[in-house]
Amino acid sequence: MQTKILRINPITPQISKIRQASKIIKSGNLVAFPTETVYGLGANALDPKSIKKIFEVKGRPSDNPLIIHISDVADLGMLVVHIPDTAYKLIDKFWPGPLTLVLKKSKIVPKITTGGMNTVAVRMPENKIAQILIRESGVPIAAPSANISGRPSPTTSEHVLDDLSGKISMIIDGGKTKIGIESTIVDLSKKNPMLLRPGSVTLEQLQDVIGKITIHPILQERKTKLVHRSPGMKYRHYSPNAKIILIEGSKDKANDKILHLLAQFKKQGKKVGVMSTENFVYDSDVTIFIGSNFDVIAANLFKTFREFDARKVDIVLACGINRKGLGLGIMNRLGKAAYKKIKV
Ligand code: AMP
Ligand code: MG
């Protein structure tokens, strides 16, 4: 299959061109498209045959549920059995935007879409191309990140092409995604709201709107039997081929550790990369300054993982950041990508 690239201006999207992509969705096939978080791999959320293709193309385990994207808040009603007050409050404040809500699913949502669960994850993206694609397709669109399972999420159409060329009908190229890490996920299907995945809608912002919210034990790196509340969490993710060593501690101590490990691995003949949030100079084979501001770090994170791979680095030394605000989401992705974590 030839993968067609459709270039769309993200600021003034041409609706007539996007209709070509909607046709593909309506005919039961797959289209990768930009959202404000990462590129998604979309299919008709209500059609089991279309959804099966997403799992096959990504090599995604069948118990890892998909997020359904809608273009109108009114469409939430048909996907869920009940919308609690907490959901209305969060929707009012954060939709359209990078916040996914998990609620009890209605009968029209096929089990294959939810990985066999009785709940469904829904979000309304802010990206104009995504909104028009969903609206013109006339169906809610299920879309996981448009990468091969386990690889870093794509933040450009080139990343999607690297992973899925020849495997899907179309990629809409709408430029680099704004946020760079996936949506925040909150489970509202039980009595107590629970944060399942941190993202650019921060824990602090959520607390401001709905008060108390429990953090899933896995996010606190605690052992738990609650894995079933977010099946995707048990899988290793976002991993480049290079082995990431994540070093956490005070800036000075972490930097000393990086210098020490760098010398040690170089002696062993390894090709070593440093991913740095400070503009320091290292004697490494590849040094990537990822930014010092959290918004910039998030926007560059997955692209940087892919760049280390392209430059065939064996080991990446990365230092941790503060877990406040967007820092919690960034550290969650770094932690999941890491081969080893060291506290100094
Ligand atoms: P991705 O779209 O690849 O970022 O993955 C979506 C993630 O959303 C999954 O890995 C799950 O962790 C989470 N998710 C989707 N649906 C549900 C659900 N019904 N309950 C809990 N978590 C969900
Ligand atoms: Mg993903």
C-alpha cells in the first residue's frame, strides 16, 4: 500500500482537502493526523473491523484500550452511560484540549475499542485539523499515537512515516505538534477521580477544578493491583533503541554522576549521548540540549529520543527534572522510557 501524504495548513485548514481523509475513515481504513499532543492513528471508533486494523498496524496488545476523539461535546452522550458533575466541570474548563476522561461506556462502543473494558476514554482535541477530520467523517475517531507499539510517540508527520510507511492509507501533515506529550488522563468512572496519566493539563490545574484527585500508584512508582484501571501503564513505552539512564537528584550531584558515567562508558567503547537541560558542554559522542523550560522540553522529548536512535547512540544519560506542573508528565515519559534509574 502506498501511504499518501496530505499537506494541510494547520492555521487555515482546507476543509475540501480534509474530506479526502474523511472518505478513508468512512470506508473503514486508517488515517494518521495531527493533534495538539502527538500524531494519532485514526479509525472509526464504532466499527470493530476498522479498529482491528489499528491494533494490527501498530502491533498493539489487544488489552491496551484506545482513546476516542470527538469534535463536539454533544457527542460524548452517546458514548457513555452517565456524565458525572466532575466531568462537566473539567469539560467546561479544559475542552477542547489535552484532557482525556474515562467514563462508563455505552453499548454502541465496541469492546475491541476499549480493550475489553466497560469504560471508555474520550477527549475533544483542540487542533483544527483533528476537529475538521472528525466532523467531516461523521463518526467518533479512535486514535492511539501513530507509532509502532513501544516506540516514541510521533510529533511530526516524518516520524509517522518512519514507523508506518506502506502500512496505512494516509498521513495528514499539519506540521509539528504543539505540546509533544500525550493527553492527561483522568478516570471518573468510579467514586474517586484518579489521575491515570499526567500531561499538559497538570495535576495542580485538575485539583483547582475538582478538588481531591488520587494519583494512580504506578505513577508514584509503587507496586499495585490496580493495573486494570489503566492497562496501557503496564507496557514499556516511548523507548528508543538506545538505553536511557535517568539520573535524579540535585543539579550538582546529578551532573557529577553524568560526568562519572560518561567517562566509564567511553572507556568501555560505548557511543554515549547526553540529553541535557542545561547548556553545558560534555565530552560525549552526541549531546542534545533539549531546553530548560518545561514546555520546550515536552515539545522536544520524543523527537530527541528518535534523534539519538538515528545517530546510533548506545547509551543516553539524562538528568531528571522537578515533578511539578508539566514536569510530572515529562518525568513519567522519561521514567517509562528508561532502562535504568539512578537516584543521587
Ligand atoms: P495512546 O493513545 O497510545 O496514548 O494510549 C491510550 C492510553 O489511554 C492507554 O494506554 C490507556 O492507558 C489509556 N486508556 C484508554 N482507554 C482507557 C480506559 N477505558 N480505562 C483506562 N485507561 C484507558
Ligand atoms: Mg501510544
